[in-house]
Amino acid sequence: MADGIFDGLRVIDCASWIAGPAAATILSDFGAAVIKIEPPEAGDPWRVPAAVPGKVTDYWWQLTSRNKRSLAIDLKHPEGLAVLYRLLQSTDVFITNFPLPVRERLKIAAADLLAVNPRLVYGSITAYGEAGKEAARTGFDATAYWARTGLMDMVRATPEMEPSRSMPGMGDHPTATALYAAIVTALYQRERTGRGGVAHTSLLQNGLWANGCFVQNRLFGEHVKHRPPRVETPSALANHYRCRDGRWFLMALHNEARQLPSFLKAIDAEHLARDPRFATLLDRRANAKALTGILDGIFAKRDLAEWRPILEKAGVTFGPVYSVNEAADDPQAREIGALVPFADGGGLTVSSPFHIDGVSKVAPVRAPAVGQHSEAVLAENGYASDEIARLKALGVLQK
């Protein structure tokens, strides 16, 4: 791998599923050397096939575990724990999202590991935080980030519709980015103090942050209602519309005083500016339903491909509603480095969501097989071949 900002930083990813491992992936994008610890044989439970009919794939695993080396070791065995402790002596960051009772049982809680290496930054993700009576509860992003924080309730198309389920990783990846930020902040603190410590976040707290606008309303005493149906939106100029070909786009025309004249001219509806129902901002709010109906009729006359250049020329802020297939083929996403090719095989992957000027990210390499690097990792940490063979015989290492 090419050198990066974190070249020489040693990271152990002792987590599972998405949020914890994805934080380690971001570190690896900028040059950190990441060892993925997983149980022998089956490995991380996130090694599941993606839901593609007729195919057996590990697409999601490739996303979250690129750039890493796999050490398959049984931490329940005393010898396996001893291996981990030995590796920790030269490790900078340890990441886990195991439930707190599991960490205690395995002897990989923060107090255990910081006693081995006081300079260690212990990155921790939990579902509901590390204090209070629910600290030990298990949870996924769908339950703790999406359902618990009001997000699932608020994104209904109408108040009467059933709540919408989240997409895989929708809360995990933002939470991973928050843990990355916490880890980097703790590393900065270590530079100043010489000591490591715990950097932690939770799915619950990140979900509340994502839903912060409405939660803040409630914190000031407002009774937060469901959003109204599209046809009853408070602003017809910040709404989504369907074109003749059935395609949708979302418009966000917020500076109405400046943008409205050019917008109405572009859609051949300048007469609406003279309609007393829409003369002022307050009038347009009071008659938003009527204006939405009029715009529905206008936008239904052309295909999305025809409306795009018209709206762009008028300076209207809008976004077409893409399918996942379209988003994955978006040339703009490739131009900005959001979708990048694997260095050791065909295909693309989704890069971490930020860049540093003058710094190139490490070219991503495919995720490892279970225990693919076990022997190499142990040899690099001073284990002789006979010691490695003994650990295999004991079942500590995958044979």
C-alpha cells in the first residue's frame, strides 16, 4: 500500500458487522495498517452474501473490510487472549462494538487493554451508550439509530402510512464516521499527553444527532407532528414532482425573492406571479396546496430529461430521484472520488466520505478471507513457526 497520513499507525479491528469495522476502514483509507480479528472457521458474521437472487456474493464484506488483514483467532481460549495482548503492546488503536458484558467476559474491556498498553486508543461503539440501565443492551442501526430516535417515525410519506424500514448500514456508516472522528481526536490528545484512553459513541446518539432538528424542537417544548402529505406541504417550491415519464425530482427553491421570477419564466408560468394567491411569501404558504397542484400539471407535461436543462439554466436547486443502480453509475460520484476502483481486481467500491487536499487515499484492496494473514501477522510479532503450529494444534488459530 502507498503511504498515507496514518502510515505506521497500527489498528486492531476486533468488531463485527458494520459500524466498528467501517471506522477501521476509514483509517485504512488513509494508510493505517489494520488487522481484522475474527473467530476461526466462520469468521465475522458480516461475511454474509448480499441479497442478490441467484448469486453468492460478499459485496458488503468487500466494502467494510477492504485494505485489512485477517487474523482468525479464538479469544475465548487463554492462549488466544495472550496473542491479542502481545499484539496490543505495539498497537495504537483497538476498535470493538461487542456488547459490554461480552467484553468483560472476554477480558477485552477498556480497563483490561489499557492496562496492557496505556497509550492505546480504545474505540468503542455501543447501541445505547456506556451509561444508564440500557448500556448492556444489544442493538443494530435499524433498532437503535433508526427506530429509537424518531427517524423511522418521521419519514412516512403521510402520517397514516406505516413506518419505513431503514437500508442496511444507513445508520452504521454515519456512526462509523463519528467513531473515526472520536479516535482521531483521542490520537491528537495522545500527542499532547502521551496517554491513550477511550473514544466512544453510540448508535442512539448518532441517530439523535441525525434527527437533531426535530429533536431540538421538542427540547424547546414544541409538540412535533408528522410531516404532512406531499400535496399539503408548507412550501410548494420545496417539494418533489413527477414528470411525464414517471421520474421524480426534488426541488428546493428557498430564496424565493431572488429565484422565483427566473423559475416561473423557465417553466412558462410567469402568469403565476400576477396571481394574487401567490403574490407574496405568506400568500404562497397559505395557498401551497393550490400551487402544488398547478406545478404538478406543469411538470407532468415533459420528461425528466427535458426538465433538467431547463431547471439548471434557471439556477433552480433540484435533484433527480435516483435509483441505487443510477447512483452507482453516477459519473459525478466518480469524478469526486466517492466511487473508486479496487487496486487488485475489477469493480469499484464506495470510498470514505471526505478528502484532505494534497493527500491521496490508499488504493483499496480486496477484503481478506478468514484467517488469510494469521501466520504472517504472528510472525511479524515475533512468533516462531513452532509456536504458530502449537497454536493451530490447540485450535486457537485456524488450521
